[in-house]
Amino acid sequence: MKKRIKMLISIGIAASLIIISSQSKVHASTPIGTVQVKAHSLYLRAGNSFNAKVVRTLHKGEHYNV
């Protein structure tokens, strides 16, 4: 159960990063905070689908501005 919750949280963070990434092209502004990857690794995708192309792999411990 805990693994499933962690996976769902990781997917949510990845989706948020994708949305923020796509919006930052339209609204270039200063970051409001940072996020840290807690999962072993996450795929950053070009779209909001599991079928979308993987743009980059995010690794545990990395920080990103949001």
C-alpha cells in the first residue's frame, strides 16, 4: 500500500513538472519554490500521457524550480 501511495505521489509530481514546464514557455516568471525528487527515478514526458515521449529522467535527490 505504501509503495502504491509513493508511486501515485511521484506520478503527480511528474505531471506537475510537465504542466509547469509547458506553461513556463508562455509565462516566464521567477520561481515560486523548489521540488525535490523523492522517488528513485521519474520520467519527464513531453505530454500528459504515459504514451508521450520521455524527455528526460529525473533522479532521486534532484531539485527543480517551480
